[in-house]
Amino acid sequence: MATKTKKNPPVNVSVSDTENVILTITIGNADIGGSEVKFGDSPDVLIRGKVTDFLVGKGAALRGRTLEITTNVLDVNPGTNKIVVTHDFDNANPSKSRYDDSVDADGDIYTLITSYVFI
Amino acid sequence: MKKLLTILLITCTSAAYGQDTTLRSLNDLYIPNSPGLILGDKSPSSVDKPTTPRAFAVSLINLAQGGALEVTPYWLKSKPNYTYTDWVKRKFTMLETFNISVASYKTNNTFTVAPGLRTQILRIFSKKSKDSLLKAEAELSFLLGAHVLDTAKINQKRDELRKIQVKGLFALEVAGAILGSSTDNSFKKMDLQKSGVWANVRWDPSDAPLSVVGLGRYSWAGSKLNNKSDSTFLDLGVSLSYVGRKIDLSAEYVSRKDYQANKRYGRVAVVLNYLLSENIILVASTGKNFSNVNDIIAVFGVKFGVSTQKAKL
């Protein structure tokens, strides 16, 4: 079981003061994945594992903070070694960030490290 | 006496393994993974598995020089919204599992190509299996969400997942392949020399240590250009496997209709494993091959040997 790691540059995400920002992480290609979500200025983990409709916070409280997301994907689909991960923010712009990559063999793990700066 | 017993034991064990290999090789009740590669009767040294449409096109062109190719077109393009949960719940999996395999061989005089298709039309997990798969997925997701990955636990959970995926399901698969040969490297004068069609129904109940497989297979060999037929068979078979705590029993029966000889005959094979202790398995096997003179392919016998591997059909 090999692990491939990809670290992406931070993405600026604009939010509105009054609206709640909600995060959903989708692991595509019928693979299995889990994520660790935390703010860059805190050691506390907000959520771990599957992330669906997770309330990150109100826009006003998020502005100026960085959200760090580490997503690990286990390639369980024998039909493809491609990996696709989508980070979906409700009430934010951009609302979707899609990451495409691949692993070398079935059973490998792909680690995606991303961060979002709320502005 | 001790020497005689040792020789007898070694002889019996060797004979047992020889016969079991024969029985195993006779088991055609499962559809081959790559029908195109199987029909060519040759094992390609490497199989090209393109992951993009462009790579697929390049691989196809390369086949003209000889080689092997295997691809599942549905996954050539990523499916960002197709989750593992969707895969478990989906019953009609024809597109996702539609697989193309092609092998080609080139010599000085001839060019042979064997394309094959395979797909799982239907796959229904029992409620128990579905629940177990989704539970295992959630557990794996949690493990994959850890700051430091516990790869040993992830591996263990993935193995559990694989085991659940083959139990508690009903599946219908079909496959087909043809083999053609040309003496002038042109498709116009390609002579169809072999063809085969497989259909396979599998039932693995989740609450019983049983597995039932039914197979229909049509195979033809000859020369279409010369209007010559060497063999035409229609096989209908069934296999039953029981895996208990100490006993494994596998049995299969295949009825063959030989259109050339206009005759029908059958083949039967049975393998029994009994786990005497952790390292000792008693094996008994017997069978009768296709033949109109009732050829026995393995004389019944109980074999004693030290082995950690169970013989399987």
C-alpha cells in the first residue's frame, strides 16, 4: 500500500457576513475516503471521517481564518486508479473545488492537503 | 515399515496434488476475467491498461504490432459524484463493469487478433451485506480521516470489505470473445477461427456458507473462410461450494452438447477438504471428464498430506 501526497496552494474563498458556510467533501470514482478538517490557528479537529453538510460557521466569524483540510482516499475501485475529490462550500465563492489525480495501483492511498482562506 | 510408510505417504501426496491440479484446471464455471486474452491461448507478457481516452487510442494503434490491452471505458473519465455508497446500492452495473480485452500476435506470416467483452449485468447485495459494506465504508472513512494513518488497520478493514463484497449477493455476468487470423495483415481476409460466449449466474447467500454458480457457454472453433468447423460445444453447468469450519466441499457438473458428434455428455468433479488440525488437511477428490466412454479423470481416493493450502475446484 503506497501513499501519494499532493499539497495544493491556499485557495481564497469569499463569504458573506450573515450566511452559514457548509462543507461537503465528496470522494468520487466509487473510492473510499476520509478527511480531517481544522482551522489553521487551532489544534482542535472540527470533524473527522466522512464530511457531509458540516456547518463550518457564519461568514463574519470565518473571515480572515484558514480552514485546513486533509483528505485521504483509498483506491478500492478495480476499474480505475484515478482519484477525484470535490470540496463543496455552500454560501461561498468559489463553491466547488475539484481535485483530479491518480495512484499507481489498486489499494494505494492518495493524500490531498488543501487550505481555504476565508475573505 | 517406517520407510515404506514414508514412501507411500509421499507418493499419495504427490498423486493427490497432481489430480487436484487437473480438477482445478477443469473448472471453467467462472467467466474468464479477460476473455480476449484467454481465447488466444497465450499469456501476453504485459497487458496495457490505459486510463485516458487518448492512451486508449494509442494502445489500440500499438496493437497492430502485437500486444494486449484491457480497459473499462466507463472509468476512462472520472465520475466525481459516483460514491462508494452509490456503487453498493446500484443493481445494474453493466456500464461500470463493461470491460474490453484485446490480444494480438504477429508472426512473419500471420496476424492474429482476439477481442473480448465482459460485463456484470446485475448485482444485488442482500440487505445484510449492504449494511455490512456501508458500515465497513464508514469505519474506513473514519480511519482515513486520522491525522496519522494506521495503515495496518486500514489494510485489515479493506480485506474485510473485500470479503463482504463477494458474499451475500446475486450476480449475472456475460462475456464473449472471438479470435481471427490473417495471413496478409489485412482485416478483409481475416479468418474467424474461434468464438465463445459465456453467461454466469452466481448466488452467495450471506447467512449460509454456500456458493452456487450456474454457467452457460457456447464455443466454436474452425475456419470461417474455409467453411470448416472443428468443434462446436454448448456447455451448461452448475457448481456448489460449501465452506464449513472444518469441511470444504466443492462439486460441479457440466453437461456438454457436442454439435459435431451430435452427442451429449457430462463431466462431474468433487473435492472434499477436511481440516484435521491447523496444518493437516485431508483431501479427497474424484471426477469424470467429458467423454462418451465415461473416462474417469481422478480415481477416488483419500489423500493424506501436510499442507496449509486447501484444494479447491
